[in-house]
Amino acid sequence: MINQKTYKPILAITMGDPSGIGPEISAKAFANTQLYDQSRPLLIGNANVIKNAINMCGLSLDVNIVNHVEEAKFQAGVIDMLTIPIANSEDITYGEINARSGDLAFKCVRKAIELAMEGKVDGTVTGPINKASIHAAGHKFSGHTEIYAHYTGTDNYAMLLADEKMKVIHVSTHVALREACDRVKTSRVFDVIGLLNEGLKKIGILNPRIGVAGLNPHASDEGLFGSEEKMEIQPAVEKARAGGIDASGPYPPDTLFSLAAGGKFDGCVAMYHDQGHIPFKMVGFVWDEETGKMKSVKGVNITLGLPIIRTSVDHGTAFEIAGKGIASPDALLYAVEYAVLLHKNNTKK
């Protein structure tokens, strides 16, 4: 049995798109001893790319290239790295869509999934990828969530955004808004409520209080602006309550997230991508006009329903600041914290 008081989980951390801020925040995270205090991190990426990022940021780090997890040293000051080959890595430029960058980012994710499915690592943490670059490389996935679902054979899954003040799950994510509306069905909403309830328990909230958003303005205002609330969402909430879940709603979206941020709910169910992402990022992302950069970029993306642990930064590749040395590793370190928490709460003592 694992002694959770002393065990540090092995985490496969993907570097992300080399044309974005992924290599930079990876290097900065590995330079932070906090990473080693709670985990045994293994970076998956390209050694030449990460060495360039180390130099750009003026960090003092060694790179230990390994072929197998067992070869890792797991000591502060050393990045243990499973390197993925890429032709002419020195030619990779920052801030642009690039098929080679997309292919490398995709292969890093595939390798992390493979290691986790084989039980060689305890969890995975992903850096930011660029969907257009991945598509340019011929990998037709709309995001990390879909890649993980495909290669783990998972049908019932959902994206959970987590911050200290707010936790939001989505009925749909990377689809057109017209399609998102069509996906608001009782069975899917009910499944997502269940995933959120179990997910919140896995991060230590034993009796979750869940608020469910409506789809339409004012949650349709008793049917004036649509029928989805009455026909699809409310039946799902009632079914969840009948099963013992403390769920309520549907609430007007412009009210629900304020209530959640104030502490009324432990988690919220959003009906589509932007409905959940906008209020979440208003809480966790803070822009500093004086310095011209983000003061805080906190937020973790957790894929629920998978047979393996996957957490991620909840920001993109930030091409506009890539290569400038100003990107914050906060979200990556926060994602590691959640991966450790998920492992701790889901491993038998």
C-alpha cells in the first residue's frame, strides 16, 4: 500500500507547443523547488527546445535526457526529460502556427497518455497546445480533452475548470455555438452533473453543492425565451436530486456564477464553452496594465471521466508574448497541485 504521507506521485508533464509559452513556463516551473516538494516530475518535450527556453529565461538548470521513467533522478535543479525528436528544432520560431510544432505537441500528449495507461506514471499534466498547429500537422482533434478521450477509449467525459473560488464543468466545449445548443439534452446534462459531483469529491469536497445554469437569457424566464430549461435541464436536475446529489437550478447564468464566486455553490454546470470560461477567467486571470502582462493566470483544466489523471493549464499558447520571457508558470504549478491532490484522494491508503 502507498503511504500517502511520504509518497510523491510521478507526473508526466508535457511541454506544450514549442512556438508558444509552453517551453518557458515548463522551464520556470522546474526551476521552482515547490514542484519537487510535492511530486516527481518528468518533462516530455524536446531537449533542444527546452534548453533554448532555459537560456532565454536565464535559469540555472541541467537537462537529464532519459529513455525510460526509471532513469529519472527527480532532483531539484535537474529537468528529467523524455525527449521527442523534431527535425531542425533550432528553426522553430515563436509566435506562429507551425505544423512541426503542432506535431511535436501532439506526440508529447500521446506519450504522456501512453505512460499513464501503462501505469508508469501516476498522472499527467499538460502544457498549452495550439489547435490550428495540431490540425496543420494532420491531427484532427479539437483539443486536449478530445485527444485524451480518444486514446483512453472514454465516452462519458467533461472539462472541469478549477480555481479556489470557482469550479465549472461544461455540457459541451469545442463545438460551434449552434451545435452547443443542440447538445443540451437531459441525458447529457444529467451525466455532467454526476461527473461534477464525483469530481468535486475527488478533490476533497465531500458534500458538493452544485448549481446548474440555464441555456437561455434569464433561464428562459418561464418559457419566454426558449424551452430547453423546462424540457431538458430541469428534468436532469430533478433526476440528479432523486439520486442523492445536491443539485439545483436551472439558474440564470448571469446570476449563478456570482453566487458561486461568493460561496453558495461548490461547483457549477455550464451549458457551453464560453458560458463557463468567461466568468471563470474573470476570477482567475488578472491583467496588469502598468507592466503590460498578466499579474495572475490561475486556473486548472481537469478532464473528468478518464481512467487516468489529467490536469492542465487553463490558458493558451499566448503567441503574442512567446519568446519574451514574461510568461507566468503559476497555472502550470497549480495544475501540478491538483494532479497531486487527485492522486492522493484516489489511492488506497
